[in-house]
Amino acid sequence: IEMGAKACASGNWELGRSYAQQAIAHNPNDPEAYYLLGLIERNALNYAQSTANFEKAYSIEQKGKYKSAILKNSTFATNEANVRQQLSN
């Protein structure tokens, strides 16, 4: 997870994705791996997949940061939808 987070921090999101997926394959009950994957998907503007990963992390361990990530992601998705609607009018 640490290597994946470092890869993402340096802008290499795909390498970060690879590390997160490897972590999940190694330990499917690692909430931090799902959280990292959620952040990666959010960066890619894949809000539905991002939320699914945050929800998975939260289902494994009810940490506040996972729940807050779900709520924040919902806000981002709503804002993006509003902007798209305004631009299409």
C-alpha cells in the first residue's frame, strides 16, 4: 500500500493501481488497499467505482475516513453532474 500511495503521489496512478490490486489479491480484507483504489478511481473521475471501493473499505473497517470519503465522493459526483447539465443548456 505504501508503494502504491507513493506512486500516486508522484503522479503514476497506474502503478499505484497495480500496487493496490496486488495488495487486494494478497489480502482481500485490507481496507487500506480498497481506500487507495477508491482514491485512484476518484482521480480518474470514475465516481461510481470509487464509491464502491470506499464502501468496501468501510464494510471491512468502520473508520471515519472511509465514511467521509464516501460522502466526499458523492459530493464530487453531484457537482460534476451539475456542471455537465449547465454546460449542455
